[in-house]
Amino acid sequence: MTLQEAAQALNAEVSALTFAAPVALVYHPLSYGWEAHAAYLERYGQARRSVLLLGMNPGPFGMAQTGVPFGDVEMVRDWLGIQARVETPAKVHPKRPVLGFQCPRREVSGQRLWGWASARFGTPERFFAQFFVANYCPLVFMTESGRNLTPDALPAAERAPLFAACDEALRSTVELLEPEYLVGIGRFAEERALAALGGRDLRIGRILHPSPASPAANRDWAGQAERGLSQLGIPLPGLHVDA
């Protein structure tokens, strides 16, 4: 199995699920943004990685637009070097249009994560030689008003089949990449990793999520993330300096 095959299997499973109120609309970036997501996996997910960074689910102005985890348009296009066709979902919330790489809104979490990677490693190749970034859940959930709903806010009866599919995909990702460390970007991702991968020879921990909704993340998120990685025993290279 490849990461592409694992992602397609996950997308097929979660596409068969249904969700009731307060969920009014669900976006499936692995469907309408598959071309960009496949390019990300093809370019950066082809070999073993010592550290897997795991996010929660797509942001409305990140992976929901570009198909790439934490996929701020400018960072994906200009640093990761990925730009691909993104289709328009059959149903779109008027407050959350899918504009693909034409989306003018920045995704702060993605700016912070990939901005840190750029500052620390210089090139994507140096970063991905050590790290890989994935999301636990591939779906975007919205209320009638367009408010974002996180997977942990779903009723237990809806979480169970969703988490079962996401757990299996995470196990496949770990088997393919064989990381020494899995680092949840936020508490939710760490908890799901522990639930799905408990008992494996894998060190699981977490760093602060870069969301601007977190007051702590608005105070030198990069510095806090690096201290968290250091506490887990993950080495980092010296800061990249352009020649």
C-alpha cells in the first residue's frame, strides 16, 4: 500500500458516512482537491520519516482550499511548490467558498507551521527528510451558519465510525513511514494517536497547535513548538541561512 492508496481508502470510507445537525455541510478535500493532495504525497511522502506531525482536520482556508495539510495557499504554492486544479464541491456554504489556489484568505495555522519549517530548514527537501505532516481526519464540518465544527464536537454515535476509519488510515501511514516519533499538533491529535497506536514502538507526544484561536499560540508559537520537540528528544538542525 502507498500513502495515496491509504488516502483513497480513507476517503471512500468517510464519504459513506452521514452526519446530522448541528452539521449542515461536510467538505471532502480528498475528493475535490485530490490532484493537489496526490501531488503532496507523491513529492514528499515517498520514504521513511523519523517524525510524523499529526494535525486534527482541514481548516476552511487551508486544506479545504489546497488539499494539503495546514495548506495556506501561499505556503503551498510558493514554498512547497504545489499548485493544482481544485474542483468545486457539489454543495458549498456561501460563507465558505472553495476557491482553490485563488483563495485570497490566509490560513494562519498553515502560515505558522510551514513558515517555521521554512525558517528552520530552508528547503522543503531538508524538512521532509526528517518530518512528514498529515491530518487525522480529512473532513471539514460546518454548521448552518458556516461555523467550523471540529471532529471531537460530533455526537458519540457519529464519532465512532469516523474515528475507526481515521484510526485505520493513521495506522497505515505509520506502517508506511515507520516514524520514531508521532507528534500531535494539539491535544486531540495526540489523544487519537494514543488510542490508535497504543502499544507500538513509537514515542507519542504533542506540541501546541498554531491556531490563532489559542492565546498561547499567539505568543511565539515557533519557539514553543521547538521547545516541545526538544523535550520529546527530537533533534533540529541549525537555523537555515541563505547564502
